[in-house]
Amino acid sequence: MITLAGIIGSGKSSLTEILSRELGSIPFYEPVEDNPVLPLFYKGNELAAKKRQAGEKDATNPYAYLLQTFFLNRRFMMMKKALQSRNNILDRSIYEDAMFMRMNTEMGNATQVEYSIYQELLTNILEELNHVVPSNDYNLMILIKVSYDTMVSRIKKRGREYEQIENDPSLIDYYGRLLKYYEEFEKNYNQSDMLVIDGDKFDFVENIDDRNHILDMIEMKLVDLGNIDCNEYETLRQKRLG
């Protein structure tokens, strides 16, 4: 299984689509368009921030736990399907979900009780997945790193109203915090091999040379892991380069 990781606007979904076409595997996308909780979560963040500014120190986002549980349940379903054949691709990691829940708890958007229940549920899910695939030796995590400016520019370009800092100034702090959590995520991740891509340097969506370079990096890593062999790699490369 291949998993994409990266902050909002890093290009996870785009690379998932590109890579699944390249490998002829199945993409599994994060539930955003059919997620009824996400707009409520952003509104809840805004309301909680205003309450805290007004002196209500214990104000939480009533939708934080609901959102992360929604994502966790969907991720579990997708992972079980993705593990049924090789090199299928998820456009976000279950470990990122856990990071988001921790961040929301530390920000005060979720309670410690909610966090404890979430952690217990996550532990049970990971134990079930370990019964399906007892080793992560053949899995690959691809982390796309982008700067704050790149992130905000791409968020603005895709135009989801509830993500725009112009509509909700509290998102400036939220996005800044998120970058720091991703730095920690990169440093501490040890569940499988990780490949880090510089999303500021390489525009794999618009620039074909950058895309080919990134696909070469990923496919060489898959060869190292034994997920594809050298002949498959050469076939993919020649087909791509014409």
C-alpha cells in the first residue's frame, strides 16, 4: 500500500491520481466533497476561537471529535479495500488523522475525554489492520512538504470557502500550527519507509519534467521495497517518456 501525506493544499489528491494512473492501481481519496461534517468543523473552529477571545477558556469545537471519528471510520474502510491488491494508493494517512486529533485537543477544540476515546478506537483499528498485514515492510509513505505561502496559495486557488483565511482569520494560526505538527510527524514517523518530496521545488501537476522526476523517485523506491521489479520500472519509465 502507498499512502500520501501532506498539509492542506500540498497536492496529495493530484499525486494520488497521477500515481494510480502510472501504476494501474486503485486510488482511495479522502472524503471531502461527501463529508457533511467538514464545513461544520471549520465553523466550529471559528466560534470556539471567538469564545476563547471573549474569555471562555474552556470553549471547544463541538464538531472536532465528530469530524476525526468520521475520517477514522472512512480511512479504516478504505485501508481494508486498498490492502486487497498491491500498490493501491491512499491520499491521506491514518497516522495523520491521529495527529489532527491530537492537535485539536492541544488547541482546546476537543476534550481530553474525547481524545482518550479516539485513541482507544484508533488502537483497536490498527490491531485489526495488523491481522490483515502483519508487516509494514512493503508499505510506503510519501510526504509532500510545502511552505506556508504555497499552502495558502493553493487553498485560495481551489476555492473552498470554509478554508479561506479571508473568511476566517483564525485559520492563519491554525495553518501555522499545522505546519509545525507536520514537521514533528516527519521526524517521528516509523511505521514504514518514507519518501519526502519537496512540493515547493517540484510542480508535478503542471510541469511534465517535474512530474517525471517525482515518478522516477517513487518507482525507484518501490523497486527497493520489492513492490515492483526492475523490468516493471523500465517498462513504466519508457511508456511515460515515449
